[in-house]
Amino acid sequence: MSQSKVIIATKHSNQADAKEFHNQGLDKAQQKDYKGAIEAFNQALSINSEYVNTYIDRGVARLKLGDIQGAIQDYNQAINLDSNNSKAYYNRGNTYRKQGNNQKAIEDYNQAIRIDADYAAAYHNRGRARYDFKDIQGSSKDLQKAIDLFFDQGDIANYKQALDCLNNIRTSKQLSWDIIDVL
């Protein structure tokens, strides 16, 4: 076998290994084993340090464990590798919001929406962040857009959540802190 075929076969095998570790991380995160998920994501990244989704998913797991700075670092790395990844901006926005930095959260939600105009969860969470700034009109507009998109996408659970938020705004009730997570 020629040397170039060996290199290609090894690279393909490594990519499959990285994907397998990534999938193990997703499985562990689904089971709420966030430490185990991070370990699996670390393994995937040790094989392929340019696997954007692994940085994003590790960031979500880190946030679940309260490691806000680690999560932001992972989202920043994902954005450095792929500046058109709406999911990276969205999740970094969620992290900023959890940190209490609604201005940066809104900036990231804006960027996620610029990249993907049908990103219902980004509209939803931007609407909630705008509500925190007492921008009732902007909040209502974003939540209505999220409602329409969730309905069109068949996401009934999040449709109902966004509808409840909008109804609470209309009746001037305080919104609870429930961001929509995407892993």
C-alpha cells in the first residue's frame, strides 16, 4: 500500500474515532453525566481539534456544571473555526444571559439570527433578554416570531413555552428563567 493511501486511511479512521467519542459525549450529556460528556468531548478534540460541534457541545456541558468561562472559551473556539455557526453564537448568548450580561447575549442572538433567520430558539431567548431591558415591544415581536417559527417547525413544546411567555408579558407577569437549551 502506498504511503498516501496509508495516510488517508489513518485520517479516515481518526475522524471516525473522533465522531465516536463525540457521540459518546452526547449520550453522556443526555444522561446528565456532564463530567463524562466533557471527558468524551476532550477525547474527540484530542483526535480532531477542528471539530466545531464538539466545542459547542462541550461548552453546553461545561455550562451545565457551572463553568461559565470554560463554556465561553469553547464557543469562542467554535466561532474562530466557523464564524457562520449560528449554534455557537446562540449558545454563547445563553451563557452570557446566564451570567447576567444581557447586552452581549442579545448581540450573540442577533448574530445567530443573521446567520439563520429561522432560528426560533434565538428569537425566543432574545425576546426574553429584551424583556429584561424592559423592551416590551421588541420582546413581544421576538416572542411572536419564535411562536410562528416553532409552530411551523412542529416544535409544540417550545411553541407553548414561547406562547406562555408572550401571554405573561401581555398580562405583565414576571417571566421565569427558562432558556431553551440546544445540545
